[in-house]
Amino acid sequence: MDDAILIVGAGHAGGTAAALLRQHGHEGPITLAGAEALPPYQRPPLSKAWLKGEMAADALLLRPAAFYEDKRIVLRLGARVRSIDPAARQAALDGGAIIPYDRLILATGSRLRRLDVPGVGLPGVLMLRTAADAELIRAALAPGARLAVIGGGYIGLEVAASARALGAEVAVFEREARLLARVASVELSEHFERLHRGHGVRIELGAELDAIDARDGRAGAVRLRDGRRFDCDVILVGVGAQAEDSLAAAAGIACQDGILVDECAHTSHEGIHAIGDCTRRPVPRYGRSLRLESVPNALEQARQAAAHLCGKPEPRPEAPWFWSDQYDCRLQIAGLAFDVARTVVRGDPASGKFAVFHLDAENRAQAVEAVNSPQEFVAGRALVGAAATLDPARIADPAVPAKELAAAGRT
């Protein structure tokens, strides 16, 4: 196939799709357009190694810059696509330039949710999505600086851990009754609360933000609805993200809290695929359509789109999986905790090494959360993918090796 393919969005999904198209033998023109000045790079390190200054700039890139020239992939960086015209098969950039295409892949990612409180626009109120954002945060985190993190989700907690490593004082404000309330089990929430408190982080739960107060023209304090006020020098807002589907919606492509795609990452419009955080996709393992914000999902959908465009067999969808690194703690999650009737803890959470297995009413594995337990994660991922029926007593018994849990589940 020698069709001209335009990929809008030069992130993990878009950059991977471009590389895979060449790997699958696509000979036609490929253009990768991204709003940022950098070639495709990894986002997970932004809240961790990159923020702490432990990672070289070249190591952040998904591939060396020379890769794109070698593979005849045209990079249009600093190029924000303002509209697409599916009928004319062309995209318009902010500056007015037009890029024609035969096939289009939308990899527009997500946009951060913004707070609607007085003072949110003050200097010193920061968010984290790009490498440039991370550099601003790092510059503000001198030893002794006081960081207020609004939101006790993964990004907020990862930044809190990195900030402590840089010598900053940190307070986390979460409006729910526990950390990670929307994305993790109670056992996991309690573990991360203990972990952060043990590293000197102040945790305020049930904390409803009322306003951000100024000091010397900058953000200087967090004010809660109960009247309490906490002084700070810099604020990170990490309250989630939304699918960046506005470009698709304006072009008449079907969207519903994300661009709707099938198992080939194809949209409602012929010749247009969508991949990554901007999509709402079928997840056969759970029989529903979901938004998945993760690198593994971006890679899987990039493989689906590239294979479909090149006439190759599409990869079979996997059970979703995720990870997070905080301090010396590695969390790995496989699956999603839908229809959970029973939760089984394997290991002692107080030891900092344990796993939480989530089973449905028939004891089928729905999800596993593994803390510093790679063997349980590997076994659990296989069990979740197979919807294996398990014996809760064997899960809870540390004398039963993790690999035998997987073997038992497959028989």
C-alpha cells in the first residue's frame, strides 16, 4: 500500500504507529504531526526519573531523531492540527498549512482536567503533561520548597515521591476519603497512605479545595472549604484527564467521552483510525467499552491500527495492565476490578510486599494489584487474561508459589 498516512499526535501511540507501519512494509508517505517541539517521547518518566533529573534527554525519546529520517517518516513538530476534513481528506494546521492524506490516524491523547476555583490562574499553579511542564515543576522544587499537591491519584503521588527525593516539603490534598479512591482497592490505598506518611508527606483526606490564595503575586496557600489554610510555594494540580476528542467530534466522527473505535482501532469514518488516550474502545475481556489511559493500551492500539492498515492480522486484545513507581515501591496492576464479589490478599501489606486478587462471584480472576511482587503480577496477568477460576485459599497461602496459582487456574 502506498497511501499517504497522516498521524495527528506525536506521542507514544502516534510514534509507535508510525514505526510499525514501516515495519509492516508500508511504502507510502507517513507524516507525524505533533504540537510539541520534541519527537515522540516517554511520558511515564516525567513524574519520576525525569522530574528528579536522573534521566538524560536522549533517553526520554522513544527513538533517536535519526530514526525518522532513516524510515522516511516526516516529522511536523510544533504543528497543532486545528481541523480535519474527512470528505476532502486533509488536515489544517494552526498556521493555515494544509496536509493532505489518504488515511488518517488520530492519536491526540488527553487533556488535563482543570480546577474551577479562585486563584487557579496564579503563577506557581502547575500541571504535568509534557516534558516542559516537568521542567517547570523541577525548577520550583528546590530543597525546602513547600509543594501542595491537589489530587491523590497516581500522578499526584508520583510527583509527591519525586519531590520528597528532591528535598521539598509535600502535602497532598484529596477530596475523597482515601487516596486512589477511584482506581485502587482499599488495601492499596492504605498501603500508599502509609508509604507517603512514612516519607514525611502530609496527607489531607476529605479535603475540598475552596481557593488558592496569593502571596506576592504568586500562589502562596491552599484554602479548604472547612476554613483551614496551608501555606505553600508551588502547587501541582493532578485531578485527572479527559479524552482529547474535540478534533474528531468537530469533524463528525462518533465520540462518547472518547473517540469510539472497534477492535481494529477504526472509527465511524472510513479511512480514519484512532489510538491511545483519546479513544473509547471495546475491552472484550469485560464485555464493555472503556477509556484506558496507559502506555500498554497506546501500544496495543498502535499495533491494531498499523496491522489493519497494512492488511496484517490484528493482535488479540490483552487484559489491560498498568504500573506506578513511588519511592522504592513498584505497583503493577493487571485487569480491571469489575463485578468483584471477593478480594483476597496474598502476603502481608505491612511488609511492603503483597498482592490483592479480585474475584467475581464464581471465583474467576478479574484483576490483581501487585506491590513489589513481580511473580504475582506475571501469574495474575495470565490468570486475569484467561478469566481463570481460582481457589481463594490457595491464593492466600504464601506457601503456594505464584507460578502454581497460574498453572492451577489454567487446568
